[in-house]
Amino acid sequence: MIIKFTKMEGCGNDYVYVNGISQSIPAESKPELVRKLSDRHFGIGGDGVIFINDSQIADFEMEMYNADGSRGEMCGNGIRCVGKFVYDKCLTDQTEITVESFGKIKYLTLYPENGAVKRVRVNMGPAILEAEQVPVLYDEEETRVLTLEDGSTIKHAVVDAPLEIGEEVGRVTCVSMGNPHAVLFVDDTESLPLEQIGPAYENHRRFPNRINTEFVQVIDPGHVRMRVWERGSGETLACGTGCCATGVACVLNGKTDDRILVDVLGGQLEIEWDKENNSVWMTGPARTVFEGTVDTEL
């Protein structure tokens, strides 16, 4: 089967994008197809594959897969590129659009220049902090009760909680942005041996659905540096939902202001946590790398 694709990236978080509206691909074939296309030696190469589909509840659907073929609930850098794709490909002429991902609707503002989108602002929705909903397994006495500015109460939030990794003990703050994240604060991100420690966090018994792990160095109250180990993909150059989780964790731990710049290996994202409405906003770039066709067996 000949498949048309577009390779896109947001802060170096690169995915293969396939128009699922014009190309019909059997659902049962997608995990294996994703593994083939994501392979950086024998395929196109990427952190995964995103199919852009019609939606019953939004303007478009983002169907996102990690490089190992597992389905992902959400991808912040990916959804910005979806916005660019549908505008640049004339699937919409609107600069305010909605995109469904795993049944949840996100609201995007597109910023085009000379007919092509360069930056996208996304309302990523609420930060989910209840341990059971992240999900993360901690006993009640290990969690905290939080009262947010929107009036909601979180009975079992995991904030600065101990996590044993071998003989070491890290302290994690757990946030879901539609997918689960564990945020740790470190003195220096550059010296971290992520290839060795990343899998231990990803597959820890406390994370029943595995976890994305962010290692964060605070530069000042408005600026942090972050590296990420993504479940199913390993270390990536950026993670949009991870940057959002980082922003929330920074505020919960008294590390930064509500609005920060997050430096990742592939660039920089602007993150703002509107605590009165419990909405997290992400703004950043989206770029097309190249396009083509691939002949593959399904």
C-alpha cells in the first residue's frame, strides 16, 4: 500500500503525520505500521505516528501512537503540528479550531504567516492531580489534600512524594494532562544518565499505565530547563504535555511563577497555568520537515 505522509516536528518532537481522512488504513494494522514508519534506520523515523481523522465531536481527531506502536492519549507538540497540517493543507480556513484526542477536546489558536502556520497556542485543559486518575499508586497517607483556586478539592494528590528507584529515592509530583507524568526536580539536567534511569521510572510498579518522566532544573521563577523520558519512545527532544505537567508541578512545589518558559533539548515552550480555571496553556512552534510517500505492507 502506498501511503502519503508528512514529517513534522515541534521543538524536535518529531512524528510522521498521515491524513486518515483521505487514506483508509485498517485499525488492526496501525500498531505494526507505526513501528515500521517510526524506525529511524528502516523507516521514515520519528517519535511515533499521528493519524489525522474526521471527528464526531470536534473539527478533527488526532489519533496518536508512540514509536513502539502503543496508543498515546495526548501529545502537546503533536497537536500543534495537527493544527498546522489542517490549515496548511486547506482542510480548514479557520484559525480557531478544535481537535479531539482520545475522546477529549482541545482548543487551538493558529498563528499563520504568509499562508502557513508558524506557532500554535493550545488550551490543554485541566491538570489532573487525583492519584487514581493520573493514575499512580500511593497510599492515602502518602498523598496530600489540595484546594485549587477554582474551588475544587483534590483529596489524594501526589506532590513531592518519595519514589524508590533501586537504592536511590527521588521525589515526584504526578500530573496527568490526558497522559500520565511524574516530575522530579534536579540540580543539573545535563549530567543525567537518562538511558539508564529512564526505564526504571517508566516501568515502576507505582505507575500501572507506565509514566512519562520529566527531570527539571529551575533557572529562575520564570524559566526552567527540562529533559524527558517518554513511555514507549525513550528520551525525546521535547514533550508538550510534559512541559505542561512541569509548569503545574513547579507551582505546586513553590518553584516558579504561574507562567514560565521551559527549555527542552529541541527548543522552548511557553507554559501558563490559569489556576482560577485550572486550565493549562501551551504555546510553541510547529514545522514541516518533509513530505513523501512510502510503500509498505499492511
